Amino acid sequence: MDRLADTALVGGERADATDHSLAGIARLSNEVKDAASYIPTYDQRIYAEAIKALQDKLAEVRAAVEPRSKFTFKTKKNASAISLSDAAELAAEGRRGIPGYRSPGTSSVSSSANQTPNYPSTPLNEPDRIQLSRPEIAPTSMPAIAIDDTDSEVEKKQKTPGFSAAAVSSVSVNNHHGLHIMLPASGSTSTVPASITSLRHCVVDMSIPTTDGKPYASLTVKGVKESLLVCGQVAGPAHITGVEHSVLVVSCRQFRMHNCSDVDVYLSSSSNPIIEDCTNIRFGRIPRAYV
């Protein structure tokens, strides 16, 4: 990256060097994702920050060495210019001093002014009520509001709290492919159910919110393939259905597994697990860091 400034633009050499740097960063990111099954969470976070720093540095170097945009002239509006209507009005005012000039009530200037329709006047700084009822044409300087809102409804909206972690009723990770997902510590502030469904080639770490003695109420895992799932602590049952070619790490009260194949399970359960219609399931003791 430090030699991009010295690389010639002719023949696409600088573009090739940039693509080479991007490919190297992507390769490092993929290696970290592939090693997530045996690298501690703390080390994964450090590696992710290092890769982010490389991406930022490459962006800065590219911005510094890219050629400047061509200079262009911009036309400016002449503030002293007047419109055609203003010029016509000035000419009409000059002709009024000429003897024999007709009165304004019979002049063509007056008749043209009388043709202008009279619209209902709107007080200054007060938007039109018709425009306010249509948000798409509301003024940009004033937010669109409803005309018929009562005071009680406005007070009710003001008292309604915004989104907060305390208002979370469930935690779910659904419909992803090729992602590394790590829930933050604020992902769960109370005992709520969790679900992981329809994933493929993903790494999911849901253990961080449960490290402070706040386990999930229950866990449902369904339709997962070629993924690593670190589910954390579950106070109730864990239902695992339709998981293939994956690794599962979970601590729960009751473990149920159905229609799964080729899965490595690192388990801690206070009762005997229930396994039905499964093949090639391998069990091991859960690592101490996730108990």
C-alpha cells in the first residue's frame, strides 16, 4: 500500500496493485472467519480490528494518490439582472407620466394584471394545510404533520419511549449466508427466547449477552448448514432441528435434537439429551469459557 503512489497509472499498474491489496485483505478476513471455531472471542475481536485498520489505510492511500478531478467553470447568476415581468412593470410606470396616457384602469398592463387568478392568501411562515396533508410535497424546512391530530394523541406520542434494549422481546438471527455475526453485550437485558434459522456458511456468536448471568429463556435452531453456532447459556430447552455439517456450542437445561446429520455438539445440559432421527452426531464437553 505504501508503494501505490510510486506505481504508474499507465497500463493499469496502479489499479492492479490496488486490486492485489484488496485481495490480500479479503484473504486475511476469510482466514479469520475459517479459524473462528478454535480462536477465542477476544482474539477474533483483535483480528477484526486489525483488518478494519488495513481497510481504512488502503482507503486513505487511494484517496491520496487518485488524480484530481478536472477543473470546470460554473456560471453564476447575476444578482443585478431583472426578469421580463419586472422590466415590463418599470416601462409601464415610466409611460404613466406621458400626457394622454390612459388611466391604469383601462390600460393593457392593468388588464393583464386582472387576469391573474386570486388564490387564497396564506399567512407568512405558515404552510398550506393541503400541502401538510401530503408529505411528498411538504416543505423541506418543516416536517410533515397530520392536521387532525388531537392534543391527547400528541402527548401520547411524546410519552412513548424510543427503542431500548429493555423493550426486546426476543433475539433472532434469520436468513443469512456467508456472514460472521456477533451479538453485542446489549443484545439481551432479560430472559428472552432466542432463535437461529435459515443460515448457511455463517459464524454466529450469541454468547456475549449471556455472560452477565442473563441466559436466554429458550433456544430454537432450524435449517442451518455449514455453520458455527456459539449459542451461549439457555435457562430452558434448546430445540435443534434440520442442522447439517455444522458445529454447535450450547449450555442449556434440556437438549432436544431432531433430523440432523454430521454435527459436532459441545454440550452442557442438566438433563439427559433427546436425540431422534439423527446421523453422525458427535458430542464433546463444552469449553470452560462458555459454561
